[in-house]
Amino acid sequence: MDNYVYIIGNKIYINLTNRCSNRCDFCIRQGRKGMGDTPLWLSEEPTAADVIEQLPLNLDDYDEEVVFCGFGEPTYNLETLDEVASYLHCVDKTTRINTNGQANLIYNGDVTDVVVTSCDVINVSLNECNAQKYQQHCKSVFGEKAFDGLLDFARKCREKGGNVVFSVVDSIGEEDIAECKKLAKKMGIPLRVRVKE
Ligand code: SF4
């Protein structure tokens, strides 16, 4: 059975797709089948009904925030994301997306309206401080324009009132983290530095 929903601690996560425009060196999918005991490779992408069916019945017992984050870039399955988010908002949950920020490149058009409406927190993985380094480690199908694309995505989400946060992993080193901080500050977007697991 495909797992569209998985739980870590008290938090519900939603796994919408295995498609991704990147092939990051550090991707959690490398050599793994899933998270914990839950396999996350999918044979088919879910509809909203498929996801909702797998949500726990006792939703109130879980964290208020539900996270779109699985074995792929969630915005590849944007229609399902949008419908599931509407459902979650109706049952008093908030939503967060962990995204590579390349949705506008993936759709070759601006889809930030949908993302801002669906996701209460938009966590964009900045990963690196410039286009060259980003491409070196993340290997986007869009090449070096992926980095500017994700900055533009973040800017647009923010302009539309989205709660946007950048994230980097501390393993990129102090100098690059300092550059990322400068960039994030210039854009007025908070930066979260995560400790490498
Ligand atoms: S963007 Fe995320 S899912 Fe895609 S390859 Fe990178 S770490 Fe993996």
C-alpha cells in the first residue's frame, strides 16, 4: 500500500509525490525506503480523497500543524495539495510546506497564489548561498537558473502575504551560512539554520 500520510512524534506529514526537479547530494531518499518504518516510495500519486482517507481519525490528538513533506517536491502534485490543505483548514489544522521553491519553474508560470492560500508556512530550502553552489549540490533539471527561480518564488509568496522561511543545513559551513544570512536579510525573509542529522 502507498503511504500518503506518515507520523513523526506527534506531527502528521503528507507524502504527495516522488517527483523532484532536484537530485540533492544530501537527499533523505538516498539509500532509504522511507521514514522510520513507513515506506515512502509511491506507485501512484494520491488524489485528495486518497490522502484524507489515510489521515488518523483522532486528528485532534496530533499537532495543529500538518506538513507537506515526503519523498519528492510536494508542488508536483499541486491540485491534491490545494484540496487537502482546504480540508485541513476546515478541521482547524494549519499547514506547512517544505519545498525546493522551484514550483514556478516546474509549471512555467506563477503558482504562488495557490501555495500561499494552501500553506500557512512556506519553508523554502535555500540550501546554498549562490546559483553555482546550489547547482553543484542540488543538481536541478533547471540548471543554475533554479536558484534565482527559488528566490523569485520566495519573494512572490512573501509579497502575497505568505509566511516564508528559508532553511539551510549547518554542514554548508560558516562562511556560506553567513552569505545565506545576508541574502535572507536583504529579502526580509527569516533564515533557519538546521543542524545536520
Ligand atoms: S529537493 Fe528535497 S526531495 Fe528533491 S532531491 Fe533535494 S532533498 Fe530530495
